[in-house]
Amino acid sequence: MYHRNKNCFAEFLIKKCVILRKGDEKMFRVSVLEILCRLGLVILTSGIIGFDREQKNRPAGMRTHILVGIGACIIAMMQQEIAAQAVIFAKSNPQIATVIRADQARLIAQVVSGIGFLGAGTIVVTHHSIRGLTTAASLWATAGLGLAIGMGYYAIALLSFIAVIAVLVLLKKIVHVPTNKNFQIKYVNPDEVEPFIQEFFKSRNIKAITTDYAVDTQDDVKIFRKNYAIAFISADTSAEIIDGLAQNKNIIAVRALAK
């Protein structure tokens, strides 16, 4: 199998050498104008994606996305240049054309795997939640756009860019995914407060699930702390819950927990 692939590639180079005439090398090289166009396009597309992330106060913003896109584009163009040089060198030296190799996917594969380390830096794991996954995915997608533009696959790049923007900007407005809201309640006198909390939720048809329970001691007074996950509520309902529970004199604090 190895010798068969090697011979196929050698035959490909020899065929290229046959059709190459003097001055035909230019058709295999990326011109300066083409380089500028590709870099400009990748700056525009990755900058728009980065602007969305920066506007939402995410760790990787416009500059990071642009640099990721440019880096991927540069590597893709380098890979094309290496392949072009292999063909031109085989033309100049047909006697050794059978041993010349140029793997079109070698450098690109390293970008696809290497961008994962940068994306991992945007993911923040806390006790209650994981943040930054969407930003990490947008960086990975931006690298893919940079590779597509760098290789000259403009149709793939532009259609993929539209898909990425649609997911980041429009999808959340079109598809409303119900989410849980987490609350923390601190209180004393549990014999009085816990029935009050249960009745409060029941009277409003709110389904609350206890996710955490702890007891602290402060000045010889036991302070009870419970975390609740409440399904499918709006911002107005959230404020109503906090105000309603705070009316009980035995409840010290009520707050919504960040995701």
C-alpha cells in the first residue's frame, strides 16, 4: 500500500511536470494580491465573530478571534506554498520526482488539534457551573474559517461564516430553550421557615428542587443555607420570588446564583 501511494504521488508530479511550461509556475503560487484578499477576508469574518463575543463580555474577544483566524490562514497558505514548491522542484528535477512529497493536510491537522489548547483557556469551571464553552467553540470555528480562506475555499468559508453568525446571534432569539434558575436562601428557625418556603412555592405552582444544603454557626446561632433550582422562570418571576421570600423575618438573605 505504501509503495502504491508513493508511486501514485510520483505519477501525479510527473504529469504536472509534463504540462508545466516556462512561466507556468505562477499558476501554482499564491500571488501577493491573493494573499492580501485572503487576509482581509479572514480579518473581516473573524472580527465579526469576535465582536459578538466581546460585546457579551466573554474572555476571548475581537483581537483574539482575528489573530486565531489570521494564524490559521497563514498556515493554510504556507501549506499551499509548500505543495507548489514540490511541484516546481519536481519539474526542475524530474529524475528525483518519485521521492518528493508534499502532504496537503500535515500543517492543517496541527491547527485543528492545537487550537483546542487556546479554547481550553476560555473555559471557566466553578462550583455551580461551567462557562466559556461557546467562546471556545467559536475560536475553533474561527480557526476552521481561517483554514478555508487560506486554502482559497471561499464558498465554504462564507457559507460557514453565515452559519456561525446565525448560531451565535440569531439562534437564541428564534429558539427559546428553557433554563433553570438557582437561588440560595439563608435562614434561622427551620421549623418555621421550611414549611413557609414549601407553601410559598406550592401556592405559585413553582417546581423547586433542593440542590445543596448546609448549616453554619455564627455567634452561637445556627444559620441554615439551602440552594434551590427552579425551572423555567423569567426575570420578573425571579424578582417576585426574592421579594416574596424576603418578607419572612426568619429569612436572612435570598439571592439568585450566577450560572
